[in-house]
Amino acid sequence: MRTHHCNELRESHIGQTVTLIGWVNSARDHGGLIFADLRDREGLTQCVFHPEDNPQAAKLSQTLREEDVVQVIGVVSKRIEGTLNDKLPTGAIEIVVRELRIVNKADVLPFQLDKDLSNEDLRMKYRYLDLRRARMSKNIRQRSIITAAARRYLDTSGFFEIETPILSNPTPEGARDFLVPSRLNPGRFYALPQAPQQYKQLMMVAGLEKYYQIARCFRDEDLRADRQPEFTQIDIEASFIGQDDIMTLVEGLLGTMFQAGLGVEIPASFPRMTYNDAMDIYGSDKPDTRYDMRIIDLADVFAATGFKIFRATLDGGGVVRAINAKGFAGITTGQMNRLNEIAIQAGLPVKTLAFVKCEDGEFKSPLWKFFTDAEKDALVAKLGMAEGDMVFFAAGSRDTVATILGRVRTECAVMMELNKDSTTFNFLWIVDFPLLALDEETGQWGAVHHPFTRPHPDDMEKLAAGDYANVRAVAYDVVLNGYELGGGSIRIHEKDLQARMFSVLGVGPEEQQIKFGHLLDAFRFGAPPHGGLALGLDRIAMLVAGEDSIREVIAFPKNNKGADLMSHSPCPVDLKQLREVYVQSTWKDPKPVP
């Protein structure tokens, strides 16, 4: 139906008769002379209709509206001087149309495709129109390019692409499972995989050695800008490797993807930081290091302080720390209220963050009068306090202070627009994560990554002695500009150690056989040492595209309530369908689905 696409014709094609087909991007009547920009996914070509060349086609062109699908046959001509468009690759030529066929008329659009739209629900309802916009088409194209680059890299590295089941057993990945009732097995359910974790480990037992998959994963959890109920990850597992091998592989993989998607070179290797250092310095295990604003420990400054709150905290084994938001002394009341809300949510025991503002040559703060001159001088020196700075303090347990100041740091960066640089890519490895974390409510130990993560070899005695809080994992996350791109670990491959780990997590022998018997049995037959990592393809595509939400790089995403407004899912089903899968519902929907 066409000889060329709409971004292909150049001055070298002048004089040729060509056929184009696509959407009318815009149509303009210049005193009886009709101009129309024809668009397909590749770009635009200007078409002109001269009444003397084909009166019928010229007359028909007067009925064109945006998004009509049309086919034109015409001659490539050079644009007259003064009308060239150097912003378009095709801006030096136009098509003098000889024949016009309207393939499909378009109704009036629910929104203009050439303008940004703040109503996201409207965009989601008409997603097929939203995807026609140049920005969205570019995003989807870039995602395809980096996915293809990832496949090529892993293929040439000796990995097999292998699919794993979608209908499977529940896997403990930290979120609720989506459940699917089985008609053939009444009262039993499949779970959609949160990740292919156990299957990829079983592939290592099977001797396949190097596996990858562009894997669809499903987690029933609350949503946010970088999270969807169904998402895609580049899942990788390999045998006979260590942590450094995986890191080197992933550094090369990400380098290939960013080169393909953006044409930029990223470092061949990334700096590494321990989990403890990341929390102490940035208050986050996925720190954005494009800006400084580090957390500073003030134990030495207040070692002899008489300020009661700090004195009690330090004597009780806690910490006193601060961040300096340089140049943020002009903070508004609304911004301060927002920071207080965030700090309270993070565990601040009082209603207001402690602060010192450096403004008009003075240090303004309710706290300042409680500090000695020596403490004031030490604070100014250690925090580098200068005119225009805003310092925030927190006192309490090490973990609580890290969480509070980490979140305040991130929000300050948003308010000050320090995180807007989309051309700087600060990659970082976070290593030496804790293996286990204690749930304060239940008193039960849980896996920080997942139950199959290998304890650090230097901490095996601590694990055996029950010193769970101080056992590290051979686990690693790759971070970019405040986002966790992916995480992985070296796995447990011995049956006894894996059973021991399950026991620590409160999974007894009987439950182990029910839930994980297949994996424990497999480890009896010569399981190799193995490990891997999963990268979030949606997040990588988001960062490559310079977007703030993964919804902008997913063709048909869900909204923040997990709904697809275009296809009206999730939707109610009738009682007959429920009976067929032996499910009874007592839920009464208060309002019909639109």
C-alpha cells in the first residue's frame, strides 16, 4: 500500500512518483491550496493538493480532518524557497498529490494529540490514541531497541532464552499473589509468578548453566509511579559463578542497552557501596548520588552536650545526625509542612523537624540557643553551613534516623529540582545486604531479599548461633539515580542449608515439603553453585526515555488503582463462570463498573 514510509523521502527522490499511506497529522487551507502533513510511526511528509493537477483530489482534500487515514500517490518535489522546514528530516521536499484515497474517516478526537494532557485517566481510556503521539511512539520504540540489545548481548554471552510457566505455585517474593482457580482441580488455585525464582534455580540443577528470560511477573501490591501489578524483568541465572561474575555481566549488559537506546557510553564498571554505608550516608539503599546532601553524624559535636534530647539519645545508644540542604533557606511554609509530614511517616516522634536556617547573616532556629559556642562553631565547620543553607536534624535509633533523613533528603531534592538532570547516569552497586530482618509486630524473622539467598560465608557462625541481625547476604542491587534497576544474589544450593533457612523463617519441615519439596528434592541430586539477578525492564526503559513513570513506557498500563480504563478490567463475572471454577463470591459491588 506504500512505496516509502513518511520519514524516508529526501531531495534525492525528487521527480519520483511515490505512494504514501498514514494519518493526517494536520491539514491547512491556503486560499484553495490544501496542505496536509501525512504521518506514520516513522515521521511526517508534507503533501500539497493543486486544483489544476487533479480537481477531484483537491476537492476531496478539503474534507480532510486530523487522524483520517489516507493514501496518496504523487510526485516528490522540492519545496519553494522560504518554505523549507529544517526541523523535519523531510523538510526540503513535499509530495504534489495526483491521487487521494480516504481509507478511513476519523471522528472528532477526545483530546489533541499534539498537546500534553494532564488528565491521565483520559489518556488511559483512549490509550490507542495516546500511543500515536510522537513522545509515546518514541518511548515504545526505545523500549524495543534496548530489549533487542539485551537479547543480543545475552545470546552472545552464551545464555539460553527459556520460558517458565505463568500458572504456578505461589512464590515468596514479598507481595500478595494473584490467584487463578483451577476448573479441573476443584478448590485448588494457581498463582501468577511474582518472579521465575524457583524455576530458574531448577534449570541450574538441570545443567543448563546459563538462562535468561524477558519475564512477565505479577504482584498484587499498592501501586506508584515505578510499580505496576504486571511488569517485565530481564531474568538471569548462571551456574559456577560468583558475585563479581554477575556484576561484570550486568555492567556490560546495561552498557549495551544504554548505548543502543541513547547512544551514550556509561562506565565499564560501577562503584560499590555496602548497605550499611548507603543507609548511614544517604538514608536509602537506592541512593541518588547525582547530588550530595549527605547525612553527617554529629556524635563528636554533641559528645558533651547539655541539650537534653540529644544527651538522652546519645546516652541511650542512639545517634544525632543532620543534612545540609544548601541554598534552601527560602523554603516555604507549605514545603516545610510537607517535610514534616514525610518525617512523621518515617518515624519522627515529634510534630516538627528540628532545623537551623542560615539567613541574613544569622542562624535562625529554636534550637540554636541551647547549643554552646563550641558546639555552634563545630556544627558550622562540620556541615559547611553558609548563607542560604537549611540544616535538618534527627535524633533516635540509627535505623530510624537514616529513614527520616533519607526521605527528607529525597524530598528536598525534588523541591529544589536537584533530581531533574536526566543526562547524568550515576550507577552504583549496593552490596552486603542483611540476610534477615525482624518484623517488630510478629517477632518473626523475614528474608530481606528472598529465602533462597545465600548467607555471607564469613557470617555462617552467626547464623548457626542465632545472631540473625548481624548475618549478611551475598546479595547485590544495581542502582541508578535513586531507582533500583535490579537485584540478585548468590543462591543456596545445599538441601540442609536451604531447610535451615526455611526453619529460621518459621517454615517447619511439613510446610517445607508442601511448598518447597520439589526444590529441596532437586538439591539432593548434585545442585551446582549458582546465582543471578533480575533487572526491571520497565524502569530501565523509563530512565532511557527520560520519563518519571513506567506507565509512559508500557503500551497498555494499569492506573494507580490497578484498573485498565480502556478495556474496563478488572470486571465482574457472572455466577455461571464462577460456578464453573467452583468459586462462590459474597461481595456486593456498591456501584456498577462503567
